[in-house]
Amino acid sequence: MSKPTFRAEWPPEIQKAVKESVQKTQKALKRSSKPHFDEEMQYQPSKLSPLNYVILKVLQGQWEHRSFSVLPLTIGMTRKTLSQVKRLLSHGSL
Amino acid sequence: MREPFKQALTVHQYHFRASAGEAITQHMLLIQQALAEVGVSGKIFSSEIKNLPQGRVHKWSLDSAWDCDLLLIHHSQANPEVKSLSRLEIPKALIYHSQPPESFYVHDRDMFRNLIQGKKQLSFWKHQNVPAFAVSQFGVNELKKLGFPRAEILPLMHLEPQSAALEDAEPLEPKHLLFVGKLMPHKRQAQLIELFFYLKSEFPKGSQLHLVGTGDPLYTKYLKLLVKQLGLSSFVTLTGKLTEAELKNYYSFADAFICVSDHEGFCLPVVEAMQQQVPVFYRPHSGIQETMAGAGVEFLSSRPVDHAAIIASVLKHPAAVRALLKKQNQRLKEMARFQNKKKLQEMVLSACQRFPIAKGSLNPKPKVKPHDAPFVH
């Protein structure tokens, strides 16, 4: 017997009706087209460099509260990377 | 009979960040409001204040909070003011808001460090003998593991017992699925998108998945890419940040609230969904299991295709939805016995009497330094 896929407190007649419907729908959905996930579609944040990550966060306004002088300490970023970000910001490139 | 509190009390609160709509800020405002109703004054202090009307939250400085009978320190991630807070010779209590494990943030060194530092700081407060509260049993259990044997639960919200008229949804009307939460990998919005891919063939035309919230910029980009690649651009909405009124509107037309998160400390949105008569489907992980306590539909499988089949089947059966909402309303009634302002007032006032100045806080050089505290798991 297959393992139950859900749990809910229902009267027996509702429980039975939902269970039957779930089994039927599962079969139909499994027969239908499956989403195709290629390598591009996997979530791979580790592939992004710390600099790009910082830029994304700055762009989204997530670091507006932080002082740039403490950034290297909080994210382990080198001073060289920090100066790159500062330069991009001052040139309006971000 | 003698009045329990003749002299006016002052209870201040602190959290390193305060912003509109954020859960910890909402909690601080609720505590402030509840205490004001019984004549207890108090200010809210924060180091970073964002999008809040002037005067609601005050900027923290070292001489800010000395004039209170109790300072409630809300603790989540790394707190930059641990040192200055610990040196204040006033009674303090900690309110811990559970955070996801740092293993969810290996890609984000900033968050990773903040979460580890936050845990180290809990250990520091433990050495300072600061009493602690959490906002769920899940959080209390975490605190007990970290060495706070007397940690207690503090109400997180004020629930009014309500009776709602249940209306059946039209089976042929488009369905609207909703999730409210930060866009973060451990909240698994990607899986919600995947389950909607399956569901769109089962649902009437015009049905949609609404993902409310902002968050990790990388993950947000990824979700947008996923939506595009799966051909769901006209089916999935990433709403971004909403006002309170806009959020209420989303709950008002939602047919189901779906949560497949790996970690939820309490999950306030499921309570909001239950209040708005929206059936809740969830994976029984972490704090959400305690919040729902058997109400709603638990997903026992982790496969999106199974989730899709369950949601489609339940929403096709009005009697099943009615029974779920009835059970959810019972759960809200149970919760309202504890989650209310009266209980909150009682507990904070009792804390004012019980908690003297923590022993360690009189010592300007504690043995365990706030930033060097050993990492305790």
C-alpha cells in the first residue's frame, strides 16, 4: 500500500472522497507534461562571485542601512572588492 | 484592595532593525500598545529604522533606555548593540524570534555570519543571566537547548474570537493560491511555482499563484527566470512589498494558502489566512506544525506533483473546504486564549516584578565577550 501524501481531520465520508480524488488526480498529473529542469534552471547561488552578490544586494537597497566601512568585516570581502563597489557607485554604474 | 502597580512603570524595547510590516517590529508595537492600555509607558528603540512614521521608533543611543523598569531586547540575528545594551544597569529580558539555520545561507556570507553571530550572542545573554522569552514553543525549545532552562512563551499577537460565515467558492471560478513570506531559498517558492505548473491544467482559466514578499535578490531573479522558463508568466505574480490593505485584499480573494517552507519559527501568515477564511495547506516542519496544531491540510510528501493533486482535489470538494475552515476557526479560538493583549500585559508586568538587574550586566567586562562568545549548538 502506498504511503499517505496528506493528513487532514475530516469526517470519514469526506476523507474517502478526497482520498479517491487525490489518487485519480495524481495519476492524471503524472501522465501530463513534466516541467523540464535543465542545468540553467537549477538554483546555483554559489556560482556568483561575492562582488556580484554585493552589487545585487546594493541594487535592491538591502545594504543602504550598512556603513560601507564595515562591509568587509561583515561579508568577509576584501578591501579591493570594496573599493571596486565604491568606484562603481560613485560613477553611477550601479 | 491594593492596586498591583501603584507607581507608573516604564518598559522600553529594542531590536536592531525596525521597519514597516516586519514581524518583529509589529510585535514591538503590539507590546507597546498593550502595555499603554494598562498605564505602562515605554519607547521602542532601534539602530536601523526604515519606512516608519516619525516618532514610532527612536534611534538607539547609549543613553537612550536607562529610565525604564524593564528593557525588552528582541533578539534575532546579530545585534550590533549587544555590548552597549549589556552595560546598561537596568532589568532586562530577551524576546527570541527564531531564525532559520545558517546552513540555508551558505551562498550569502553576510546572512550566514549574522545568523551564527546571533546564536553566539544568545550564549552571551545566557552568561549574563538575562531571562528569556520566545514567541513559540519551537523557539522555547531552541532556547532550552542553548541553556535557558526557564524560557517561556510570550504572546505574539492579539486574536479576537470571531465567528465567520462560511461561503462556498464557485467550482468554475479561477482559483487563486497565495503564499506570504520573504523570497528566500528555504521558503521554497520555487517549489510552489513547480506545483502550479501541474495545477494549471486542473484549474479553471485565469487561475493564479501569488507570491507576496521581497527578499534575497539572487533567489528573486531565479524565481523570475523559473516562471519564464516554465511558461507561467501570466499565471504567477511576484507582488513585492505590499501595504497592509493590499495584503488584506490578497487574503480576501485567495482560495488557498500554501506553505512548503523548510523553516518557519511561527508563521504569522497562516494565522492571517485562517482569520480570512482561507484553507491552509502546509508541510508540517518546524514552528508551523505547532501553529496549525492539526488544522488545515498537512503535506506528508515532499513532491510538488503530490501537492498539486491534493490542492486540486480538496478545492473541488466544497464540503472538504467547509470542514477545513470549521477546524481552522476552532484552532483560532484555542489560540485566542493565549494570543491576546491581556496575557501579554500579565506576562510583561510579572516580568517587571520578577526580573531584577541581571547579575552579569553590572559587570562592565563580562567573562564571555559579546563578539567572542563560543558558538553553542
